[in-house]
Amino acid sequence: MSKKRARHTVPFAALTHVGSVRALNEDSLLALPPLYAIADGLGGHQSGEVASALAIDALRKAAPKQPDAVGLARAVQIANQAVIGGIAKGVGREGMGTTMTAVMIAPGHAVFAQVGDSRAYLLRNRSLSQVTEDHSVVGAMLRSGSITAEEARRHPQRAVITRALGSDPGLNVDTYDVTVLRGDRLLLCSDGLTTMIEDSEIEAILTTSLDPNHAAEKLVQAALDAGGNDNISVIVIDITEDQGASATAVAAMKHKKPRSKLWLWALVWLALVAAVLVGIYFATMSYVEERSYLSTGDSGIVYIHRGLPGAILNFHLTLATSPTFVEMDRLAPEYQARIEMKPSFQSVGEALSELETMVRRSPDYFDTAEYLIERGLINVDVQVPRGGSSGLPGSTGGGSAGAGASPESAPTDGEAAP
């Protein structure tokens, strides 16, 4: 069992153990405040330990001076290139790789960069939460809900990871920026710990062991007691007064930012809704103005309308109405039934053409159909409910109604067939 402890005011402990089964420890650690990292080597003897050591050394040299998620991710990518370059130079073996989970801590927040299945945890108010997500087959299955946490612990593919340093030059690095408070505790660990003991046991140890050294030792010992099937590495970091934000300051930030963003989003949404409503209005009116329909009323004659029957939000869609010389009860019964249904047409011209056809085919109009059509079926008088010209053929906008129709009897605005 080996232990590292840097000379620094930050309380932390870094501990690694070969385990009870493996002959070689392939894990490498870095504890150089404010930078901490764990790399779990892959590939076996003369491979895993070489890959993890190359990655940790490159990370140490490339890490940003101050905690920065983008800079830390870039440093992990440089570490990835170091492992790939080592393979090309004959350092280690083909197929070697390593996981990496790193954190940099600044007053009030911690930034994490992660590749693989080595984990980062946050303990706050005696409650443990996992910061990172495992890049592994079992991790993906667990997140999708296809297996439980207990099934994941025993799954035959639990050691198969989907992302590691040393294989892909375009490696994608996950980053996390987490607010930290005074009294919080961070844990970085390899899967040699998490595959041996459950999160509830890790939480209990971190909660009851006040000193980070004691906590690290108990975590490693618990993994050994459970079988120690893999190398076991842990870094326990306590957030001190200098590093942590106060709970009051964090609460203030949480309350301040959402308010300003809420007003901004509200204005954006109002503008979008207004634009959509205006667009719908103009599109609807353009469509309605082109349409026409037929109806009848108490006067017993057929009316032709520009627009559509009915209303939307109390806004009537009938834009203009004109009586015709056609008497409803002289039309054939099938045409009377159809007009009662207020048939709609693409245009006024189409409605007139259809009404002419009805007149020609109705027996009571056989003798007078052509006379009516030549004279013009539309009366010269038009009612325009909202003012202005109706746009109907032969309309003048004033005068007295003919064919027995009067302004009072002509149906308008959806009242064409009372």
C-alpha cells in the first residue's frame, strides 16, 4: 500500500493499492492542488501502467494554471495524444489505454474532466451524488433503465468501457462545472472501488470518517474486504473555507440569475407568439377572402357570400353578402338540401357557375332558366357587414334589395341559414 500527501493547506488524501488479485498496479494518481486526477490503465503488463503514467505526466504539464473546464479538457486531450504517441514510439504496447478523471478546485466551484469509468463523487450534507457518468457498456445500460444498479455490479460486461485515452485522436472529453460549499467532500476513484462496494457504503465511510486520510484508508480496506479484484485508487478532498462558497452566496446567485433570464425568455416568447398570431391572421384572411359559399334565409331566396360560414373567436368570416334572383323552393329538392349545407367554393365565380347549373337542372326553372342567367343571378344590391365594397360581380354597395329581399332579411356573418 502506497500513500501520497502533498504539502498544502488543502486537506486531502491520495491512496492506491494493487488489490488482492492483480500482480501489478496499473493505476496512476496526481494530487497537486488545485489539480487532482486518477488514471486507470488498460492493457495488462507493460501496457496499462505505462499508459496511465504517460497520461498523468502529460496532464500535469498541460493543465491550466487556474480551474477552467475548457483548458482542463484540452489537457486531457493532450494526455490522450501522449498515450497514442507512446504507442507509435514503442513505449508500452499496442492496444494500451487508460481512463482519466481529473478535477481542479477554485473558490466556489470545481471543474471536472472525465473519460472512461473512473468516477467523481460529491458528498454534501451527508448525501452522496455521482458527478460523472461512466463511459461503459454497463453504464449506458444503467442510464437507459435496462438494468438495475445491482445487476450492473454483476454484469459480465461491467469492465468493457466505450471511451478511453490511447485509441481515438479525436477523443471527446466530458466536462462538469460544479458549485462547491464549505464542508463538501469530493472523491475521485477507480472502478476497483465502485465494483467492490456500493455507493451507500461509500457514503457511510465518507460521512463518518472526518479525516480524509482515515476515509481513504477505510474505502480501500472495504474494497479489499469485498474481494479486491482490481487495483483500488481513491483521492479524498475536503472543501475548506478558502475553497468553498458560502451557502448564502450560492442561494443569492441561484435566486438572482433565474429572475433576469426569466424576464428575457418571457419577452422572447411573447414576441414569438405575437409574430405567429399575426402570421396566422394574415394567412387566414388571405384564404377567407378568396372563398365563397351559398345559403338561404327567411326571405326564401338564395344568397351568395364572400368568405366562409361561421366565426373564429367571435370574428365572423363572412366578408360580404348579396341576394340572388333564385327562389329556394323552385330548385330541385337535392339542390335545396345542398344549399342548406352552405356549400363552400374556391371563388365567387365558381359559386355562381354552380348556382347556374342548379337552376338549369331544376324542373320549375326549365322555362325561365336562361332568362335568369342572361339577366344575371346576382342582385345589384350588396350588403357588406364591415364596410367597403363586397368585391362581388355586379355589386354597387347601395340601393334597394330586389327579388323580394331586403337588407333586414339578408343573412350575414354566419347567420345565412337560420
